[in-house]
Amino acid sequence: MAKAKESKTKKSTKPTTYHNYIGGEWIKSSSGEWFENINPADTNNIIGRFPKSNEDDVNKAVEAAKNAATRWRRTPAPKRAEILFRLAQILERNKETYTREMTREMGKVLKEAGGDVQEAIDCTYYTAGEGRRLHGFTTPAEMPNKFAMCVRQPVGICGLITPFNFPMAIPSWKLIPALVCGNTVVIKSGEDVPLSTINLVKSCEEAGIPKGVINLVNGFGEAGAALVNHKDVRLISFTGSTDTGRIIAEKCAAQNKIVSLEMGGKNAIIVMDDADIDNAVEGSLWGAFGTSGQRCTASSRLVVHRKVYKEFCEKLVAKAKKLKVGNGLDPKTEVGPVINQAQMEKILNYIEIGQNEDKATLACGGNRLTKGDYKNGWFIEPTVFTDVDRNHRIGQEEIFGPVTSVIPFETLDEAIDIVNDVKYGLSSAIYTQNVNQSFYAMQELYTGICYVNSATIGAEVHLPFGGTKGTGNGHREAGTQVLDIFSEWKSLYIDYSGKLQKAQIDEVEI
């Protein structure tokens, strides 16, 4: 993906130059090198020049985080929370600006970009509230005149590596819990969306977060690898591809680092024969083509009962053909571009696989759009494959684009088996009017998230987010559960008996 962003484009105006944020200062990279971030809807439109960071930049960022750690850790959690509440207010004030800039650099339509910023706002308000809780617990001790309790303590320096598809929401999911728990952080922004991360960090600076608590490096794999390998970084939180996540997990394991991974998905909607078909079609369109299919929760498989298969496919294809593809800044646009040339080529390759290798039926779409307003962007038609077998590559592998596959089934148990029979386990959904079927599906679907009569997308910040199997390593973001990533438990024992009591040895006299 890096090459796509570094490609030379025709410059209409001199692009704005941005910097890293280290130790409370906006500074150039030690490399002296820059990369251009371009608008995926119009590659002649340059968002800006960003520092191409190296290991030296990461070392400086970690050192700044290390120097700020003691002061921030000792700042009472309610005081940390007060700063975060101010941050939420600043994000609210700048929502419209950040939304437009996100759409311009990432391509998602305005309504979705606004939802992305709003999720960061919601996450900040919600998680800041934990500053007055951060609950531990008390429990009876097994010896007389002895008190036992557990409290949370910060992990230390956290390295946050974020993706392109939710340029402000996902960084906030990691950053805000890390801060409220008392950690200092180094963020490595997604190379395709550095401006949105910069906007988030600028808002943190305005809110009054002390120098060194938050540090930002921009760039590519070199910066990310340096962050993962740095001896003083205690935790790595990563959202991105499964292949990269596995490499990070291996590196962290060798260094005994804490690692939290949120990776790929191959999510499915089950449509039963008693479902409201029109509602199921609308949900499938939104789940499959929202964010141009570039969501780890995207509804890339539609598992449909044979009794309604024909009706569902006809309605789905008819509506998919009518979706308006275009620049996300146009309020009428429903599906924007994909993020860059490399991703576009990957998606088009999967469409070829679906046709030539899998021999599935290309019901609509399948083409890159290149004429008129599309000529300078990475646009792909919303694509629907029908007559897909559960074992087809397009039915098993993550495509991460505006492509969905419709798979028929006979029984609910067969449908559940199809949904579970992939290496991922992030999100699933079922459309049915039968309460028994819905509860049975919720029980049997082996995913971290499950929806009834809704698409596979739409997580809320006060519930845990994450998946099973190849989707992650068991941790959850969002909700209060995320606190277990960014804090460690400390057990405390207070013996006020005035004598030595040998726990697990002494016999307790009653």
C-alpha cells in the first residue's frame, strides 16, 4: 500500500506540510524524507506532505513517553478524565471540519465520516467516565485480621498502530482507554490517513494533555517495526491485516510484551425463509458496501435460505446496481472509492478469481470505473456474486472491498456451519421473525459480535468489540473490557493482626 501513496501525481497546488508530534512539539522526521497523501477519489488532489519516520523518530517518541510516564501515572484518574472530557468537547466543536478532511483523505462518504468522528466523541465521553471508577474489588482474606483487595495499575508505554478504514474512531478506541488508565503512548498513524490522526492529536494538545504523554510518528513499516521492537514499549495494540498481526504477535512474544490484535473478518448474514426480505436486502447492502466494503465487519457473505434465494438475489442485485458511486464529498454519493491502487488491484484480482477460478455467477458490478468523474480515482462497482459455494475462495478469504457473495442453504444448522467454517470469527447476523431461531443462532454462531435483524456492522462504544479465531488474540476493544488491555491487576494484602500469619500454612482458628 505504501507505493500507492508515494506515487507521483500532478500537483495543482503546493500541499500543506505536516509533522510528527514528539514531546509536545511538532517536528520533522530525522530521515528528512516526506511522503504525499492523496485523495483516493481524485489522485491529483494532494492532502499534504507527511514525515516518513524512521527508527530514530520512534526512539525519540518513546523517550518522550518515558519521561512523561511518572507524572501522568501519578495524576489522579479523575483529573485525567477531566482533560479527556475537554477533548471530547473539542472533537465535537471540530466535527464538521474533521469529517470533510477524513472524507477527502480516505474516501468514505460524508455521513460515514461524520459517524467515524462521532464514534471518537462517544468513545471519549464514555471512557473518560471511567476515570471516576476504574473499579477494582475487595474480597475476604482467608486469614483473620487481614484485608484483601485488587486495584488497576497502568501498563507503561503503549505503542498504538492503527489502520486506514476508521481514521479517528479506531485510534480513539486505543488512545483514550490507554490515557485514562495512566499510560503514555506512541501512535503510529495509518499511512493512508495521517491527517485524521494528526487532527485527533492536535485536539489532545488543545485539551491540555501534558507534553510527552501522547506522541505521534507518521510513516510506513519501518516506523511500525521500530515501535514493536523497542525495548521500553510494554504493550502493542494493533488493528490491521491478519498477516501483519501475526508478525507483530511473534515479535511481541519474543520480548514478553503485551499485545492486543484486531485483525480480519469474513462476516456473514443468515437470511431465513421467514425473514423480512426487503429489510434483509437493505441490511445486506449497508453491510456489504458501507465504507466500500473496507470494514473488518463487512457483510461479505450472504447465506440465504433456498426458499427465498431467488427473490433475495433479484432484489439485492437490482438495488446494488442503483447505488451511486462517486466522490464521498458529494452528499448524494452512497459508495466511495477504495483506499489506494494496491487495494483496488487486490479487489479486482478477487473478482477475477470469483469468475474464473470459483466459477461463481457475477450478478452485477465487477468493473473498475474509469470514465468522467471516475478517471482519477480508485473506484470499483458494487459487486455481487451469486451461486457461490461455501468453499470458494471468494467465500473464504477476506477481500476488503465492495464485493459480496450469496451462498444458498437448506437448514439453519447448515447456515450456522457455513458461517463458522472460516478462519475468522468477528461478526455475524441473522434475519428471522422466529425468536427460537434467533436465540439458537446467537448461541451457536462462534463470533465475537452477533446481530439479529441487522447487518454485521454497527458496533457501539459501550460494548466490547473483537472476535474469535483468526480475527484476534482474545482481547476486546471498547466497553469497560478494554481497560483489561491497558491496565494490569495488582493484589494488595494488609495484615493488621500484629503477628506473623503464614498464609496457606497456618490453621485458622475460629
